[in-house]
Amino acid sequence: MTTITVNGSAHEVAVDPTTPLLYWLRDALGLNGAKYGCGLGQCGACTVVVEGEAVMSCVVPVVALDGKHVTTLEGLGTADAPGPLQRAFIDEQAAQCGFCIPGMIMRAEALLARRPDASDAEIRATLQTNLCRCGTHMRILKAVRRGAD
Ligand code: FES
């Protein structure tokens, strides 16, 4: 039996082992922070953090995560008490449509955890894998900088 710890709680996985992590998080656990964008590992909307690394959850089967720790957007804070990086995205009004924002936050969270003083160039390079079609890139950059303060 595959066991995955999500946001600090261990869960036994009772689905086909090839099920993408994204589907299991959303359908079995009701954690809808990670979004389905392309389903092909190309847009980053589904990004979560696994053992400190940003991962596109649409292309990782649950069986590959046995014994691992996953953090989703919900693990960073709540609507009433957002985490520091979530607060920074709100304060900088980084979202337009908002669909990419959970993935942006999770990839930035992983970056700042290992590089709290990441330069603008590092932030830009890291977030290149996450697409935003609204074009709020400058506000996203400001939010990540603010979240690092
Ligand atoms: Fe996973 Fe696009 S939905 S990368």
C-alpha cells in the first residue's frame, strides 16, 4: 500500500498506482489548490512541493511518492490566515485570472526555502517553467521578492 504524507497528514492511497498525483490530491483529498492546466508537464499550474522540490503533479504517478512528503497550497496557510508568501501575492495583487498563481506560489516557496536571498534573476529563471497568460509577471516577481523579506 502506498502511503503519502500531505501537509503533515499521512494518507493511504487507494487508487490505481498510475494515477497522477494531481488527480489524487483533487479527487481523493479534495485539495483543489493545484490546478489542471495542460496535463502534460508544460504549464506548471499543478505544481506542488515534494521533499522540498517543486514538482508538476500532473505527470507524477502516486506510486512514485510512497513514503514521501507533499506540500500543497493548502499547506502554506488558509483563507483566513494565509502564509507569508501567500500574503505577499495578495498584497502585491499578483493575480489577474489567478489560475497560475497556486503553481507560482509553490515553485517560489521551494526556491525561497533553499535560497531565501534569491536574486531577481534566480526568481525569473525558476519561474520560467510556470506559464501566466495574463501577463502579471512583474507583479509576481514583486510578490516573490516581498515574500522573501
Ligand atoms: Fe501539470 Fe500543466 S497541468 S504542468
